[in-house]
Amino acid sequence: MKLIEQIERINRMHELIKHRRTGTPQELAMKLQLSTSMMYKIMEELRLKEVPIEYSKQLRTYHYSRPFLMNIRLDFRLVDDEELPAMKKVSVCR
């Protein structure tokens, strides 16, 4: 799986969990265009990183059991030569 696709899926999963709109595990997998087993693998990875994800059978959705913030981003843009000196701490490709 490509890195950017994976990040986008995890961000989408986070939004669905945050708003309690995942549906059942099978529905969530469909929303993310994943197999159910792959969705469970991602959930397990997140739980190993101490992400407080739980499933409510009554509400039929995943949710966070405690307040939780997730922020995964990749930003790409061209940089002007004048900006380079101010970007010493940022990885810039030439």
C-alpha cells in the first residue's frame, strides 16, 4: 500500500471514528475501500500506539473512549530560492 494512500485512509478513519460514523467493521472497511481483515490490522496498529478506539455494539460504531487528537500531514510545495535560508530545519530537496 502506498504511503500517501495509507495516510489518507487513516485520516478518513479518524474522522469517521471522531464523529461516530463508522458503522459496523464491515461497513467501515467498505468506506475505506479495504478488506475487513486489513481494516482490523490498521485498528490493531493504532491500538498498539495507545489510540483509545472502542466499538459500541449498541451504537454500531467505533468511537474514542477518551479525548484524542490525531494529526497526520504531508505538505508539498515548490520553494523560492529566497525562502531557503529560513528553512534550515526543514528537509528541502534540490
